[in-house]
Amino acid sequence: MIKKLQRKFVAIAMLSIIIVTVTIFSIIAIGSYTETRRQTDELINMIIDNNGLMPQYKRRTDNEFITKETEFSTRYFTVILDDFDNVKQANMDNIAAVTKDDVDTILSNILKNDRKSTGYYENLKYKIVELDNGDRLIVFLDITFQINSLKSMARKTVIVLLSGYIVVFIAVYIFSKRALKPYIKNIEKQKQFITNAGHELKTPLAVIIADVDVLEMTTGEDNEWVTSIRNQANRLNTLIKSLLNLANVEEEKKKLIYTEFSLTEVIKESVNDFKALLQDRKVEFDNSNDIKISAQEDSIKQLITILLDNAIKYTENDGIISIQLSKHGRNTKLEISNTCQNIDKINFKKLFDRFYREDKSRNKKKDGYGIGLSIAKSIVDMHKGKISAYKKDDNMICFRVII
């Protein structure tokens, strides 16, 4: 349980950090892309406004990215087309990466695919405007530098983020142990308290039960007060045993000893042990396949007993209990289903919580303290398996175990 809590703590911390950092860097990346796009658009518009040539530098406050060197560092070329898309004029003086032969290929592609007024072709951004005489001016701006800058920033960002995540993960994992130390100590104290209190209570309880036996011999078995004392003493004794079992299961996680045995035979023996209680209920179990598992046998027997006892407890007379056992890949799947009244009122998410009972009124017609299924879950977790409960049919609940 502590390991699972630590994993959740680390996962939540890392997820929070990832969401925050990715959001921040995404905003920065979007802002950089938007600003780069704005600057390239402004450069193209300046060339268009100056009849296809980059204007000489003039200090302006609205485009501070324009400097005296912009005129010489900007790579671009322009093309003038007539009404029939024939090239009337091409100015290639300000670019070296594109030749006149390339111009025909570029024009055929952008004019063939669409006739948008602006767009991209490989590392070129272009804009088409119509001149007063009906011709069209196309300005192509080489944005290789801007694209490489954005790609470089993206690569560096990814490297920095991944490196940062690794460092943060190690730090969070190490410090999570320190953060959880008080909680771990508290859990250990609770377990120790339950164990000590349980053993301390067993002695006076044994004396009370012995005194009740003496009272029955002296007053007779039909004395309602003596009977009430015995019943309550037995209930308290059952509760103490359940609490000790729960504490023992948690301790056994540290000293698991696996052996191979027949799960089919364990289920058959458990069903046979409950034969007296199953007389008014129909049990369906196909035991033709002998399925063996490697696990702690005593714990698995306890698991089967808990699930069968729970099924019997909530199955009315003439109800059905179905047991299905099969292989599930490398694991084994066990499903114990039973007919159940008021199934829609069951909170399946809380069934395995300690001391939870779906009967809010604590109806004494059904014995139990909401510990059994919690012990079952601890046993399954101990074997690194999964246990779940779900509504199988309109009036049937199913407990599924995969180990």
C-alpha cells in the first residue's frame, strides 16, 4: 500500500509539473511562431509597397525588428505575371538559392494547386497581389532562417524538458519517501495498535465467554440476558479475529512464500466446507479443468472463503452462485457471481473499503463488519493481482479476481 501511495504521489507531482511546463513552453512557442509570422508578413508587405524591392532603412517605432542590415540580409525574389500566367518579369537579384529554372517549377505548383493570395512552398513564403494594370505581382520570401530558428528552439526545448523531467522525477521520488515517512509511521502504529489491542481484548473476552458458560449452567440456557451476553461476546470475538486477520495479511506481504497448487481443488474443498449453508442455493461450478497457480496457498484459501461467504450471505434462498475459473493469458481468472437483491443501490467503488457495507442501516440480519472484502483485496494486492466487482445481470453481482 505504501509503494502504491508513493507511486501515486510521484505520478501526481510529475503530471502537475508536466502540465505546467508544457503549457508555459507551448505559450512561448506559439508566441514565437506568431511573432515570426508577423515579421515575415510585414517584410513581404514592405516589398510589395515598394514595387517589388526592399525599401531602404527608415527608423520606425512600429517595426523595431527592421534594422539597417535587413535590406541586405533578407532573401527574396519577385515575379510579375500577365493575365495568362506568363512570366513578364522576374527579379532574382536578392536570392542565390533559387534559379530561373526553379521559378517555373515553383509557379506551376502554387498556381496549379490553388490560387490563394498567400501561402507557403517549401521554405518560401509568398503573397500574390494584383497590380493596377491587371498584372499580378508575386513576392517570394525565403524563410529558411526563421524555420531553422523555430526548429532549433523546439529541439532545445524538448531536450531541456526531458532532462528537467528526469532530474525532477529523481528528486520527487527521493523526497517522496521523506514526505511519506510520517504517514508510514502512522500506518505502522495503527497496525501495531490493532494487533496489540486485539490480543489484549482476547483475554477478557475469553473470561466473559467462560463466565457465560457458568451462568448458563446455573440459570439455564433459556435466560434471555445470558443469551444476549453470549451473542454480543461472539460478535465481538468475530470482529477482533477479522481485525487481526487484516493486520496479519498486511504483515504477510513481507514474507510471501509461493507454492504451486491446484486452485480447482481449493475451490472444491471450500464449496464442500460451505455445503451446509448452500443447501437452499444452487451452485454452478465446472471443475473439469484442473487449473494450477503459483501463490501463497493459505492466503488464496482465505480469499476463496471470503468470496464464497460473501456470496452466500447476500444470496437469498433458491438463489444462484456461479463460479467460473479459467486461464487469462499468463494469469488465472476467477469469477464468483451470485444473485443479489437491490443491486442498483450498491456502490461498487467502495465495496473493498474497510468497514464499508452497502446496507446503510447496518441490518443485523446479515453478519459482518465490512472487513472481509477489504482482506480479500489485500490478499490480491499482495499477489500483485486485480480484484473488481461489477453488475453482471439485472440481479447478479460478480467478483472478478485475476492473479
